[in-house]
Amino acid sequence: MLVVSSREFRDNQKIYLDQVDEGVELFVQRGKGKSYKIVPITENDTILNKEYILTPDEDFNRAITMNELLVGVKEDIREMFRNRRK
């Protein structure tokens, strides 16, 4: 395990990142009570939080086509004009 200041890390990033690639645990200390662990991202990691990744579900199966949407919109417009003439 290696602990360095944020300034030391900033000045020697390549050296420290190479060490992390070799398996060294690296902690960067920044001020009182603020520390960060530097780890490489692997193929198992995701950038997005998993709660934002959607899976196919019944809503997708109920989706309508553009033609179905247009038919519905046209009917809604006709209905609006029918009601307006009354």
C-alpha cells in the first residue's frame, strides 16, 4: 500500500499509475480526512451506475409504431375540430 499527497501524485502521475497497473494499492491524500483510492477500471466495471442501465421489459413490447402514432394523432386532431364546430 502506498499513500501519497495529491501534489506528489499530480507531479508523478505516470509513475504512480504504472505502479497501480502492477498491483500496488495507491491512496492519494488530499487535506484532512479526504483520501482517494486509485484503481484501474476493468472490463467488469461500468461507468454508469447499474440503476441507470435499462433492461428490456413489457413497456418495450407495448410500444407503438410511428404509423400507429400518426393514426392516433390524426384522429385526435379530427375530434378537436369536431368539438370546436359545435
